Amino acid sequence: MAVILDGNRRWATEHQLSFAEAYRAGAVRVNELVAWCEDAHIPVVTVWALSQQNLHRGAASVHDIMCAVTDGLQTMASTGRWRIRPIGALERLPPEHTSALRTVEADTRHNHGITLNVAVAYSGRDDILRAILLLLRQIQHEPHATPEITEQHVAQHLSTAGQPDVDLVIRTSGEQRLSGFMSWQAGEAELYFTDTAWPAFDRSSFDRALRWYAGRELRSGR
């Protein structure tokens, strides 16, 4: 499963809260989401917390988002339940946030629960480009390697290497597009769109999405 966490700012305006308060509420909701996925026996969930385009919003906005993200992940890491993997162009973040994300990843590496990928400074096209560049460098440094590049070779160098492709993408807050999220991994995924803003996406919203997906599975014959 993958979730595009959209609508935080809209939710803040509707509830007369600051954007920073909305981001913190959204981070709490991510914690709940992972627990729901655990209950539903979903082994891997990816959330898109910050796109590369979001980096252009300004330093203050990026700071608010990343503080909420890192604080929320540190709280999740303290439970010892789940593996947390940040993915994306982490080098484009302020150094203190990159360091915090790497620490959370290291601290949870040996946990036995489900895997949470947190996409920050993430772009699906950039993910594919980085995979191809890594693959080309590998070929250059291995003189006996075959020059042929297959889908499997690319997949092995993506940020989600070793993980299954996405079956279901959920996008909150009404937008009905992927915006370049997990362009490779979600190529065959079912797409579920809801008007509910991310901080308001509760357990009943989650269960509704799973019921919808179950119906889609039956219709597609998969």
C-alpha cells in the first residue's frame, strides 16, 4: 500500500489551525495508519510526506513539515515495532533533518514489524533516474557484466529494491492524480481517491478503502 498524504493545509484552514499544527496532526495519523496496516497484515506501506516540488515552498514550510515528520518518526521508532526507511533525495534536505532520518532508519533496521517507507524530497522520475545511473555505474565498474538492462535490473536499484510492487495507492483530499509518485512501483496499482483530508483520514476511512480495493480485486480477477 502507498498513501499520498494530501490536504494538511486545507484541513488547517478549515479548523483555524496553523499549518505546523496540521502537519503534526498528520504525523500522528501516520502512526495510526501503520498500526491499521499491521492489523490488516499489510507488510509494506509507503507514505509520501514531502515531494521534491514541495521543497520550493520555502525554508519555513519545509522546516515545519520536516519537524513534524522527524518528531513523528522518532516517536514511532521508540516503540520498537516497525522498520522505518526514508526514501527520496535526502541530501536536498537541511542536514539536521537528513541526520534525524538516518538515525531513525538505523535504530529500526532490526525491528520485526512491517516496513514503513517515508518518501521525503521524493519524485518517482528521480527514483527511476537514480536507479538507472546506479546501474550504469555498476556496469562500468564490472568489465564482465552484461550491458543489457532489463526491468529487473532497474527494479533492483530503486529506492524500494527488494520490496513488492504497490497494489493500492490512496490519495486523500480530492486530487485525482499520482503527481509522479512511485511511477515505477505503482504502474499496476489500483488508485483510490477520497475527498477526506489526511489529518481527518480515520480508521473507518481506511477500512472503506480496503473494502473498495477488495471489490476491485474481484472485478479484475487477480
